Amino acid sequence: MRGVSGIFGLISITIALTGCSDLGVKPWERGILAQQEMNLINEPIESSLNDHIYFSKEASSGGQGFGGGGCGCN
Amino acid sequence: MADKVSEVVAVAVTKTMKKNKDLARLLTAASCALVSGLSTTTHADDSWDVDSAFLLYSESDSRVSAVEPVVSATKNYDEETKLNFKIVADTLTGASPNGATPSDQVQTFTSPSGKSSYNATAGEQPLDDTFKDTRIALSSNWSAPINRDWAYGVGGYLSAEHDYRSLGVNGNLSRYLNQKNTTLTLGLNLSNDAVTPEGGVPTGLHQIPLDRSDSEFTQRSDSENKNLVDAVFGVTQVINSKTIMQFNYALSTSSGYLTDPYKMLSVIDDTAGSNFGGNFQSGGNNVYLYEKRPDSRLKQSIYWQTKHQFDNSDVLDVSYRFMFDDWGVNSHTIDAKYRFRFDNQYLEPQLRWYTQSKADFYNRYLTSSDYTNTSLASADYRLGDLDTYTIGLRYGYEFADNTEFYTRFSLYHQESSGEKGIGKLASQELYPGLDSMMLIMGYKF
């Protein structure tokens, strides 16, 4: 856990230094971002069906989430 | 006396500051309540959300067809605490390219089990039509906050088909920063897969026997294993009240049996003469070899995604992925979706473009002069130079009771390319394309 905290700490400092802390919104400005449509994966079923097809037809997988596996199709 | 005055002033100042702090706290609490109130209109607390869908997938030229029902149920304990169960079943039928090259002669191939054989006529793409499978996959995930700044998720899955079984566990840890405008996430996935091919595990690069009485068949083991470890490190950043962005770096290692037991390679005659570019023969039979891939693979990818909502409420979702691995494959993927939102309906056109370079050991065929010196080889077009395109359209309709019907239709096109064959092989179609269509129909309640 300490190691993980260390990694997060290091990344946090990097982000603070690179100016990400200037970006963002106040808690009361989150109305739009809280909409279901604004979730990064807002249609998980469609995403998983697509990922499964692409996994079995192409040499790449993952990126957004885990690289997958779980089928003998590739 | 002076001390007393300064003490009174200090207390007063502290009180004022405390008041301001209290006010700020109150405002924050009120806005948080408002925000969570807004979002809970889409996620009712302590209730089950079910998303059920049905996929039909069909390839041109009677290749693979799939039917795949999915049901996903999520119990929302509160805004951030969720338990999800998902079940997927799929049935595949049809024919799949076996890796051999087409020829100007009829070709006969031993089926994977060695119990039968199948043919490809002159000029026809060799397809293994013994391909049929049913898969069941179950998964579950739990996600919850640890405290104000940390959250976690854990999950597991099991997927089984008659010749393949996969078992996995995963977990992730998130750290919120900058008033939750920045989220750092570390995810880890471990899985163990067992491959039990029809007819046993073939010997890589061994000549494919004519039937199962051959000693190659009798010495086979029943199953092989592979292990996967995936790690994803992600940064999600709120840019402004309408834009959110994510960067991920993912590392995936797999080790063990990574070969496709059903794929083969043709050996082509490269000695000058009348059979130059034809199938090389030994003992009057064409020589085909089982493919063989490395026993480890390290993939890395960089992923970027941005979502933006316009003033008219339409949503743009764009992502890019660069992947590279130690097999020599590099790939680029661009995916874009634009959701036109109307009162209780939406329409979402989608485009995806993917390109990959071939693996180092990819060979469309081997030649008679070098096949005995080859240590790794695969003619699987999915490891060759490949470009793919997807065009899709999704439509959704939300009913008054917040349930939703949706459907999506998409077309997928693949273009393979590579070296032209030698001699008479050059007149054969070595890199056929593929067209398929996908239809999803679903209901959320």
C-alpha cells in the first residue's frame, strides 16, 4: 500500500506541476458531467460486445480497460 | 491588557473565519447534494439497473455468424457503491480461414480432430467449416469509496467454451485530487486460461498428419495453459463543466501457449520448374504445418479519450489508441461517436478506423527451401498487415418510466495486405477482405 501511495504521490506532484490543477470545475458546476451520457464508458454493454469482436478479429485489445482474453478466438 | 485585546481580536477573527469556513462547508455540502441529486435521477439509489441486449453478428461468404445475448444487472447502494453481475452467452457457427493459401488445385485438409477432412476447390479460400462453439461468460464487479479521496473496485470472471476456459480476477484503486477534478486509477487484472483443443495440442511447425492414427496425434497432450497480467494506469481530468479527458497507459503480458491450435501454413515449392509457386509435396501429399507463436507477449498501449457536450446537449466522444508489442505489431485506432440528443431520443453515428503492422513471425506461407529452418511462424491474417473500418448508427428511445430501448447497426470491413506470392501463387487471392454486419438490440430498465 505504501508503494502504491508513493506512486500516486509522485504522479500527483507531476500533475500539480504540469498545471492540471488549474483545470476543472467547482463542485456545483458538475451538473452536466454527472449526466450518464458523460461517463467515459456510458454504454458498457455495447463497448464489451465491440471489444469482444475486435479482440477476435484484430491483434490489439485493451487500452481503455484491460486487454481482455477469456475466449479462444485469438 | 494589550494581550487581552489581541486575544479577543484573535478569537473574533477566528470566529469570523470559522463562520466563513462553515458557510463554505455548507455551500459545498449543498452543491454536492444538488449534484448527487441530479445524477441520482439517472441512477435510483438502492435499486437494480438492468441492461439486456442481443447481438447478431454475421460475416460475408458464409464465414462466422454469432448470436450473443447479454444481461447486466447493477445494484446501486449509493452514488458510488455498486455491485454488478453480467452473463453473456454466445454461439458461433460458420467457417474460419485455416491459414493455408488458395491453390490452382483442389486441396484436402485434415480436420483439427483428425477424424475427418475437408476440401477447398481450386482458387477457393481454405476455410475450416468444422468451427462451432458455444461460450458462457459470467462476471461480477464491486466498486465502492474507501474515504473522501480514495475508491476501489474488485471483480472476477469465468468464461467457458468446449475447448477454452478462462478464469480471472481484477482490482483497481482510484485517488481523487483537485476537488475530484483529477482521478488517478491503477488497475490490475490476472487471468489463467486453459486451452483444450479439439484433437489435442498439436506440435508447432510439425507437418499436419493425414489422420489421427499418426504418431503426432498419439503423443499430444490434452491441454495447455496461458497466464495473463494486465495493468492499467489512468489519469482522468475534468477540463471544464462540459469536457472530460482520460489518458491511460496499459501493460499486458501473456505467457504460455499463445498459438492458435487450429491454424496452419502452406509450404510452397520454390524450386524452379513446373510447380514453382505450387504446393510443395512430400510422399504425394501437400505439406501443411501447424503454426507456432512465441510463448510470451508483452503489449503496451497509450489511450486517450475526450468527451465533450455542446451547448445544444449533443455529445462528442473521441478516442485514440496506440499499441505496440514485442511481436512487432504496432497499431493505431481512432474511434469517434457523435450523439444527437432530442427530447427522449438520440441518434448516434459512429466511425472507427484501425490499422496494424504485421508480427515479425507472420508469413503468408513458407517455402520448401526454408520451412525446416523456421522456428516461429503464423499465417493468421489477424497477425498480418491489416486495416479495418467500422461505420455504425445507434438509436435510443427513453420511455416515460425511464426505461430505454436501443438498437445499433454497424458494418465492419477488413483489408489485409502483404507480399505477393511467387510463381503461380501470384495469381491466387492471398489477402481476401472481410465484410461483416452487427446488429444490437437492447432494453434498459
